[in-house]
Amino acid sequence: DTGVSQNPRHKITKRGQNVTFRCDPISEHNRLYWYRQTLGQGPEFLTYFQNEAQLEKSRLLSDRFSAERPKGSFSTLEIQRTEQGDSAMYLCASSTGGNSPLHFGNGTRLTVT
Amino acid sequence: QKEVEQDPGPLSVPEGAIVSLNCTYSNSAFQYFMWYRQYSRKGPELLMYTYSSGNKEDGRFTAQVDKSSKYISLFIRDSQPSDSATYLCAMSKAAGNKLTFGGGTRVLVKP
């Protein structure tokens, strides 16, 4: 399967702990996006990269959140000092840019206890 | 008020019926319109992708965009139980730009 891959699929952590998620985009997709989705809601934009450059960040991305894409391939999203309100599905998507649509992975479900 | 509004449902239809879904939006800058299908505990899967106003058909799916009314629709013909999912509309201001999603409509197709 050459789709967008996200790991882990599910992460349970205690409040105050740090967590890191990984996204491997479709090969040769130079744009990579992170979204967050809570139960019963549509995905909300967090940030996106063009190659290794982080071009836009939502105000939803507090200073406890950081995303990187060091070599323009895979990306990581880290949440420091997790809070219960961080419990959500974190989705990654990639595209080739231009008119091409976004293709999503199956997400990482975070539960903060 | 959200930029993109979508009735959450659930919308329940018998197998073989036409499913009609819609979204309204407030920002006239949106130019690209998409419909995604999302099964439980899975990521969104792209169904339809259209630019500006007009209709687009792909198999059992038809997407319509009416920019003057800020209203988009998705029709699913000959619905099947496997079409039971949440359908998300999404839109962007420019090609390849970030997407703004509706909240999703849950659809149940009963055999």
C-alpha cells in the first residue's frame, strides 16, 4: 500500500506526558498537512509543509505543539504536556500541490487520561 | 458561526434510494470543492473534486456547486449498505491550499 501512513494508530497517555506522532506521506508528495478531528466534527487544519518548510500554522496550534519535516519526507507532530482537551484523531494528508487533492492517512487516535 | 455548515444527520435511506447531501458556506473566496467519505476510525477518502460552479459526475456520484447561492451538493444514486459512512464536504480558496471542512453528515443505508 503506497498511501499515507501514520503511526501509531492509537496512543493512550497520561495528562502531562509528551507524545510524538509520525506521518509518512505518499512518495514524491511535496506538501504535507496535519489536521485534528474530534468526535462528531470535521477535521480542523493545524499546519502544513512544502517540502521541509513549514508554511502555515493555525492558531489552534498552541506553543505545546510542534511539527517538523526535517528532510522533506516524513513528518512528526509532538505535543508537550498533554491535556485532556488534546484527545482527538490527528490526521495527516499529502498532495503534490497545484490542483491535486489531499490524500489522508487513517490517523492517530490520542486519548489523554 | 462556522464557515461551512453541514447537517449532522443521521440520514437514513433504504437500499437503492438516492442520497442527497449538501453544505452551505459563507466565504465567497472558496473556489475548490470536495466531498470525502469517512468510515468509522478511518481517514477521509476523496470522492469528488470540483472547481467553481457546475456539475460533475463519476459513476454513482454527482457533485453540484452553486457559487451564487454558496451551496454545494452530493448525490449518490442506487445507494448500497456499503455507502453507510460520514460524508464530509471541504473547500479551499486556492488550488493545493488548506481545506475547510463541514462537520460531516452521517448516512445509514438500510438493506
